[in-house]
Amino acid sequence: MPDRPVYSIGAIVRMLGIPAATLRTWEDRYGVVVPERSPGGHRLYSRLQVEQLRFVGDRLSDGMAASDAYRLLQGRLASGVPLERAKVPGGDGLLVMLAEQDPFAADFSDYFLRTEGYGVTVVSTAEQALAEAVRKVPDLVLIDLLISGAQGLRLCAQLRQQFDAPVLAISTLDLRDAALEAGAAAFLRKPLEPLRLVSVVRDLLGQSAYLRSGSTSDSSP
């Protein structure tokens, strides 16, 4: 799969537990992991960059200085030596709420998410999504931004204000900047690729259950 940028800086904070200010400092100081900037000025990280930052974070946890960790990362990248990939937990016990008005698209995503072991709740309107989230708070919300007459952006903002669950926004339209402004952790353009969908969900949920009460979120550009 092409390594396209999909993750906001807030998503990286949540996934890796690295403060946003630290990520920006590393970007300026070392210039190794430099995210793409959207037209609206938001930092957007690819999955490969997530692995690179995870590699640095792991080295810091081992007691290495940031400068040495980045020097080691540069050496790995230059030599083509693959980074050690962190094991991502399966989906057991984690609930994904799928807010999708297209029943065929909903069945598609539902199938692949359940195959990975996630529990899935499917709703077809923004009102149902809010009511269902109150009834049982999901671990992640996947929102089609065109739901209920293009109310997905408002729904995204409402859910992020009320609940501490990451939002994965999807759309047939290029609404990436608008989704990030509304608080989405990541954005995918439809039609969805099954492997990419599952990979992004796994990334967003890989550590969120453990960091939910302790990490600091920052959705600023």
C-alpha cells in the first residue's frame, strides 16, 4: 500500500504517548521525521513515520538520548535495515462505532473490522451515533462525513467534545483539513482499501486503551 499521510499530530500523541511539543521540537532539531503539511497547515504523518517515531520513543525508554536515538534511526534508514515493528494488540474487547449511512459500505467495513476481532456497532444517522455513544462509549468512532446530510463534521466535533475516543473520518470528498479541524485523529478517502482501513484502526487503538487516562492530546497543527 502507498505510504500516504493520514494521522494528525493528536493521533500520534495518543498512539505513542509523546507530547506534541516534543514532536515539533524533534522535527525542527533533527529533520528526520518531517510530516507532510495539509493545505490548512496541519501536520499529517504516514504509517512509516509512526514506526520511525515509535522506534525513537522505544530507544528513549531504554535510556538513550534523543540525539543518539535519531542518529541510530538515520543509520537504519540509510542502510535499509528494517525497524523493529511493535506488536499491536488484537481487537479483543475493543468497540468500534461505525457511523455510515450507506448499508453496503457499512457491511464492508463491519466485516473487515470484525475479522480483526473488534466489536462493531453500526449506526446510520448522526442522532443514532450520539445516542449510542451515550449508551456505551466506543473505543473508536469511524464516521462517514456525509452522514445525515453531511452532518459528519458536526458529529465529529460533538463526539470529541463529549468522549475521549479517537475519530477516524472517511469521505468520498477531500475533506481532510475540515475533518482535522473538527477533531478527527485520521482521515481516509473512499473507496476504502480493506488493509489500510484495518491498519489505521489498529494503529489508533493499539495503545489508546492503555493511554486513555494518562496521555495528553494536542490536535493543533
